[in-house]
Amino acid sequence: MRVLFDNSTPRGIASVLDGHSVTEARDEGWDRLRNGELLDAAEKAGFDVFVTPDQNIRYQQNLKGRKIAIVVLSIGRWTLVKPYLSQIVQAVNAATAGSYSEVEIPLPPKKLFPRT
């Protein structure tokens, strides 16, 4: 499958997406496009899956009738995403035309520092 990464999707994810062709939006010159325009351009270019940490995409865009599958990460920070690579791979592998899925990546607990 052809996979398109949004601008804030950690690049390291590409290393585990074996058998997929991964491209970043900025490599296509699409880094300034808004989500609707970006999804339109990606579909026209033949991308199968769009990976993004933009959790608002399903509220900002009408996804009905889309050909491209969307995989949303709840967080876009590499250090937090890294332990969940297998779940991301599963979501991308399971993506079908027009599907929408979310990969929940929990925030680490806040550390409490004792007062001195």
C-alpha cells in the first residue's frame, strides 16, 4: 500500500511498515495544504492510507465517501509512539478504502516531585 504521513507523523514509523511505500506530505510539496486539500491530493495521487496525529480530522472533514483510509495516532511524539509501533502496523495493515481507525497511545503519568 502507498502510505502518506502527515507533517507531524513521526518518521521512525516508516521503518516498521514493511511492504508499504511511505511518503511524507512535505516530500510531495503538500506541507502547506489543509486537511481537506491534503486528502484530495493524496487520493488523486493514489495513496491508500493517510497516517496523522491530528485527532480533530474526523470532526473537521467529511470523511464519508473518501477512498483513502485514515489512521489517527492519539499522540505524535516519537518517544511516546515508539512502544506502540506494533499497534500502528496492525492499523495500517488492516486499513481498507475509506476506513478510519485510531491508535490510542497513552500519555505517561505525570511525575510528582516532592517539595523541598
